[in-house]
Amino acid sequence: MSDEFEDRLDLALETRQQRLRQKQADQTAADLATREAHAGLERMRLQFCGQIRSLIEKAVERANRHLTKRPEHCRLCEVSGYFTGPLFAGGAACNPVAFELRADGDAVGETLMVELTHSGIIEAFLGPLRPGEPQAHAIRLDFGWQPVPLQDFGAENARDLILRYVNAVTVHLPLDRIGTRAAARVPT
């Protein structure tokens, strides 16, 4: 009978060693998965901050070349100061790209904010609040632009984004003053 007792002791100790090895293997796998997820997120951030931002900026430049020829004297301007806080659950993977429409130097309507989500989707929305205001990240207004996966975003998406934004905020243009300003600039 003592052999059975000792066999059970050996089994208990061996099982403990197996569980320890399994726990170490699980931890190693979890660490590797975490590193891979961070590396994937960093690749997406670099693509968003480089390639996607460049496509949006080119669309803005093209729009501004046309807008400067119009009597409204408006232009799209990049706005800095919008940040994604580390505790914003479900928030962006990096700071958003933000633009506003300005007519004669004054902001018109809401600010366009373009973000990259942690799942690799580019989302855009209008934000009525300025950077630094409490709840600025929580209030988002839809303007009809559909989110696009990062890998599918191209120049056409950037142009569509800017066009939809301008369409959404031009309701705020002071039409009564535009004619007056344009007439004041025309030499008589």
C-alpha cells in the first residue's frame, strides 16, 4: 500500500510541474500576442499618420485651390489640439486629424474630425466642441460619411470626405454678408 501512496505523491508533484510549465507557456503566448497586437496597432498608426493624412491633406489643398476662387472666401484649415485620451474607452488609436471651414477667417460650423479606431476603421464625424473642453471627445455628430477600413481608404474616399464635410457645414455660411463683402471688394 505504501507504493500507491508514494505513486500518488509523485503524481501530485509531477502534475504541479506540468501545470507550472503550462502556465509559463500560456504567459509566454499571451506576452507574444500582446506584442503582436501593439506592433499591429503601431503599423496602423503609422499608415494613418502618413499615407491617410497625406491623402486628406491633398484633398483639402485641392478644395482650397477651388474655394479661394469663390466669392465666399472660405478655406479649410487644419485645427490642432484634438487629442485622444488614454482612458477614452473605444476611442481612437491615435490623435485625430481635424479641419474646419473658415469664411473670412471665422470658423463656420462644426469641426471635421477623422480618426483611426483600434479595429483599423477610419471614422469621421463633426465635433461641436473645441479641444480641451470637457466632453469634447464624447459629442459626435454624424454627417453621412460611412466609415472605411484603413486598407481600403484612398484618394476618392478623401475627396468624398471633404465634399460631404463642406456640404454639411455650409448651412452655417452667413449668406447675407457674403454678397456685401464680395461687392465691397469689387472696384467701381
